[in-house]
Amino acid sequence: MFLQNINGHTASPEGHNPITLIGFKASATKMQTLPSPGESFTCSGPCYDRAKEAKEFEETKAGVKGLVDSGVAKVPRLFIHPPQNLRDLSSDTDGAATGLEVPVIDMMGCEDCRRKDVVNDLRRALETWGFFRIINHGIPVDAMERMLETVKQFHEQPEGVKREWYSRDDAKKFRYYSNGDLFWSKAATWKDTLFFDFPSGGLEPEAVPVLCREPVFEYEKHIEKLKRSLSELLSEALGLDSGYLGEIECMESKTMVGHYYPICPEPELTLGTINHSDAAFLTLLLQNHHGGLQFRHKDQWVDVSPVPGAILANIGDLMQLVSNDKFKSAEHRVLARQAGPRVSVACFLFPRGTRKSKPYGPIEELLDEDNPPLYRETSFPEYFGYYLSSGNGMNGEAVLPHFRVSEPK
Ligand SMILES: O=C(O)CCC(=O)C(=O)O
Ligand SMILES: [Fe+2]
């Protein structure tokens, strides 16, 4: 299966496995730490060998956490981002400075008396922000906390134990790695990742380390239930029958990633996650109490601070495509920080079939003379393949416009 992580955290665009590039061993602490902020990335003097540094880092199988544990006081060059990625690193908590408010969807009573209000709130949130914070979503706080804690515990195990799970082998339904796009990104990001692949039939418990098993499957069960409710609410927010998105089976499959963002000694030089929009239909996100997540709204980065018990949801590119731009796929990123470790769990929802899936285009019921289709049809594998080959949407360039066939009237 070519699909490793819905946001390309481990997938290779041309399908070759980056692990074959690894050749030799070296100490991660010996890595270069040039250039300083603002310095040009062009090579003068002896050229910087990025591929070599990436291989050395990969060989440690200890991730960014391993670097931090080994005592690095400077961000190695591999992780230093070009200035255009490091613009506006300051934060504006929940839009405080601008008076903007991150939308909150309170699901209490959404099955009966408050349904109309919830659907209206959801429509407004997705037409403007593309994401929302959900409260009273039905997932027990305990299940959320245990999920975050198990991801943290995994990453904080001794290196020798974790190393056994380090892999870029896309046949593995559970794996641990740092920077899925390590071998082709312009700069690496300051985090390590656990990956859980729930193919249509479900992830086998035996594929997951005992440490994580119970919390992961418990959390997944709750996510499935929340997904079904959200699918109905989203359908209604689009003005469709509540079963519509369920019937087109656009969220039948899922992957989860458990990110660990260690404390960063020079957060002004790197990022935890580079700006991107998610490729799939819907993302449900848990984060611990260390902030750093930002969404782009009205041309500025807005901090989306953690709220205990809340879940964040954002729509991805394909939901924007089928909604014919009614809903917006939100650009987001995670700052590297001196506080931490930050832990997050993202669950990406997308259609079944990683090599072949049915085509998805703008939903016919949303089209008329004034609303012609803005996008051509595509399948999820086609879209995701393009997303990966153009840099996982993580080079600051949006992927969705490549599927556009006309501009809005
Ligand atoms: O860690 C986070 O909060 C966000 C991660 C993310 O955007 C992703 O994995 O696509
Ligand atoms: Fe994302």
C-alpha cells in the first residue's frame, strides 16, 4: 500500500522506500548547526551535504527526542528552515489581539433540541475558519488523556526499546519514525511520530505495542462514534440529507498519528510541523497542554490553544473539493517551542481503497447555474499521490488549486 500517512509523514512520492538510502552510522550530535538566522541557504565554501546528515540522523533511530537527550544545545542544520517558513512565528492566542474567536461547537443536545443551532454553528465555522473546537462530543476525558499519555510514554521509552519499532516500511500497520519526508523535504521538523494504520478492516491489536494497545483501541472506538455524528451534522450543514456523506463513503478509513514535539533549544530556527492543509476529508485532533498549534485565518496565524476535554476538527482539501468551496480546508502549522514536550494525536478520515477508490467531485446537489463545478473529479489515491509528489502540501504551496477547473462567479 503506498499510503503511509494521510499527510505524507512517512510516504515516499515515487513509491520507493527511503530506508534503502540509509548507509552508515554516525553520532547525531556531530551534525552541523549552520546557518544562523536569516543567513542564505546557498552554498559557499565546502558544500553542506544534506543527504548525509539526513542518513546519519536516520541511522540513530532515536529521532529528535534522541538529539535532545544527547544534549544538543543548537538546532542541527538539517532542521533549520529557510526564512520564508519562519515568518510571523509570534502567536495570537485564539485570535485575542484581533477579536477573532476560534469557533466552538457544543454538541450537547445535537441529537434533538439543539440540532438546528449546532448545524448552523457548524456551517458558519466551516465557511469561515475551516476548523472548530468541539465540546460535549461524547468522548470521555479519560479516554483522551490515556491516548495522549500512551503516545508520550512510547516516545519516552529507552531508545533501545523504541528503536525496534522504527520503520518506514509501509507494510507495517504500526511504526515509529521521525520526519516521514526526511529524505525529500527542504528542512526537517522538530518532532517524532507514531503511526497507526487502520485499514478498512481495522488494525490488528498484535501489530501495536502492548503499551499502547488498550488506550488506542478504546480511543478509536469513540472516534468512530463521533465521526458518525459529525458526518450527519456536516451533511446537514451543506444543506443535504443527514445520510449524504455517509452514503458517499468519504470517511470510511482512517489513520492516526501520535506526534511528540520535544523542547527545542532554538525555536526561532525550525518548526514542529510546517504549514500545510490536510489532504483528506476530516481531521480530528487531540493535543496536550503545551500549545504551539496555529491555524491561518484572514492572513494571520492564530494560536489554537489547548482546552482540556475539547477536540479540534478541521476539514481537509477533499471536503473543500466536494463542497465546491463552500467549506474551507484550513492551513495550519505547529511552532517549535522551548516548552514541552507537546503531544498530539491526529486522526485522518478518508475513503476506503488506497490504490483505487471511487471518484469524488463537487456534490451535484450543490451545483446550479450560479454555482458551476469548481473542481474536476478525482479519487483519493490520485489526489493523495499528487499531494505527496508536490511535497505533501508541506512546501507552503496549496495542492487543491491544481484540481480547479473554473473560478467562482
Ligand atoms: O500536532 C498537531 O497538532 C498537528 C499535526 C498536523 O497538522 C498533522 O499531522 O497533519
Ligand atoms: Fe495537519
